[in-house]
Amino acid sequence: MKDFRELIVWSKAHLLVKNIYGITKSFPKEELFGLTSQLRRASSSIPTNIAEGCGRGSDADFKRFLQIAFGSASETEYLLLLSYELGYYSKEEYIKYNNELVEVKKILSGFIVKLNKTLK
């Protein structure tokens, strides 16, 4: 398989995780083991699963890990919305990070569709 660092979708997901770590630093301390931890884990699962899928031996395995990454992206999308609605960060930040996340999901979706076509 390909080196995951060469994939645009991995790069974008990796940057998103670093941004999420940045915003969650200012979350309330009582959220450290709740929303902060869950948002960090869900977001970091996106590039982690892309990387793991690249290390697998087949396109079918790679597709399965991309689907898991897509699920983690959807979870992250909700947690970003929840933390914004709880007032943990600004509207501008929410728009920026949500747009980044939507872009990652679009790329993942296109990648999955492409792999579906090659696997038939």
C-alpha cells in the first residue's frame, strides 16, 4: 500500500486533529475526561484509521478502514457541534473546523466510492 503521509485526506485529517487539540485545551476542566477526551479520540481516529488502512494488504481492507475513518469523522462532527453549542469555543472556530471536517468527509467518501468500483 501507499505511504499514508502522501495522502491529501490524511494530511487534512491530521491538521484537523492538531487544531482540535488546540481548541480543547481551553475546555472546562470538568470536561477533561468527558467531552475533551471523546473529541480528541474521535478526531484522532480519522487519520489513525487512514494510516492503518494503508498498511493493510488489500484494497478491501483499505476501504474498510476508510469507512471506519468516515464513521469517526461523523462522530467528530457531532462532538464539534455539541461543544460549540455548549459555548466552549467561538462561532468562527466552529465554522472553520466544521468546514475542514466536511472536506475530509467528502474526500473519504470519494475514495470509498472509487475503491468500491475497483473491487467489483
